Amino acid sequence: MKYPLVPLVNDLTFSFLVFWLGLPVALLLFLLIVWFRFLLSQDSEENESDLAKRRRGLASEPVLPEPILV
């Protein structure tokens, strides 16, 4: 007696199994990419606001000439 009696993977079930086993993996990969892009965009927005604050702070201070060393 052969084991298993009915093979799980044959010509009819191969594409079905690839689709239903690959779909969750593809969905998780897609969500992971979207999540990382969201996190990276938040980080760049925070950096831009910090940079803008620094520029405003530096622009309001007077610029002093460099001292001449003899």
C-alpha cells in the first residue's frame, strides 16, 4: 500500500496550492513595504521640520564676522 493514497500535489492542484500558499506571503510582503514606506516618510517629515526650525533659528541670529588671528 502506497502512502499517501491520493497525492496532494498533482497537475490539477499545483496551481491552486501555489496561489493559496503564495497569496498570504505576497499580501504580507505588500503590507510590510507599505508600512516601511510610511515609517520612512514620517521620519523624513520630522527631519524636515527640525531642519526648518534650525534654519529659522539661525536666520534670526546675527551673523558675526570671523575673527582675524594674527
